Amino acid sequence: MGSKNKQKSNQKRKQKDALKKARRRAAQKPALKTKKPLVTEEMFPDEDLLFWLAHGVNYMLSDYDTGTWTPVFEEIYEGAKLTPEDIARRVVDKYSDSVSSWPPEAEAALAWSVQPRESVYFYFLEILRRLKKKGHSKEKIRQLAVAPHNGVVWGVFRGVFENMQEQKKKRAAGKLVP
């Protein structure tokens, strides 16, 4: 009986010590600051974000394999402004209410349409980098990046689509936690 009491006593002591250490660590840590976004609105304005969300949907819903350009948001190339709701609603309206019957491109386009600023900005920079690598001038790079049916831009969005498909397969196989 004595050894059981000793074990319980040791266990309680260890728990108290652990609690004291945790309290000391918490007291020593500075108060958590609110996280600043990695990409600010000044760096990548809402207008640009919404254009790139719609631009990406246009690429994802066009047929990359045959090179058939079928944009959902053709008006963005003439300066039309969209809201995030407009983008998501038009994707949903293009297909049925039953998401389970959607083609993979539609699912990817809808997923793209709700990406955070940081993700969209990352791909925007990747597109600019790839166009620069082709030897275009700075002005030409910007023109090509926002133009419809550009091969370099299409390649980046094809990669986004394929990455989304790979993640979906991993989740379905239980290898990736959502």
C-alpha cells in the first residue's frame, strides 16, 4: 500500500511542477500580437485580387488540353469590376446545384474563387516571374499577364488545377487532413 501512495504523491508533485512551469512560461511570453497579413491591400489591391480570381476561373474553366478558350468572365478584360459573390455565384450558376455532379474543373474554379489574397498574390508573382524568364520587358509582362488565353498564364493555372486534384485524392485516401 505504501508504494501506491508514494506513486500518487509523486504523480501529484509532477503535475504541480508542470503547472508551475507552464504558468512561468506563459508569464514570460510577451502578449501575442495580432498577425499582420503577409500581403497587404496596398501590395495587392482588392481590384487586382478580384480580377485575378475571375481571371483564374476563366483559365480553369477553359479547356487547356485542346486550347479552347471559354471565359466565364469575359467582361473583366474590358475593365468590368466584379464582387467575390459575383464570381462564386457565376461559377455555381454555370453548373448545377448538385456539386457532386460537377466536373473537376468546376470544383477547382470554385475553390480558386475563394482563395485568400496571399495565395492569389503568390500565383500572380509566379506568372510575372515566368513571363520575365521568357525575356519580355516589364511593360509587356504586365500586359501578357492580364491578357486572355496566354500560354504561360494558362500553364500556371493548369498547375493550380492539378495541385488541387492531387490534394483531393490525398484527402479521399485519408493521407491528408482537410
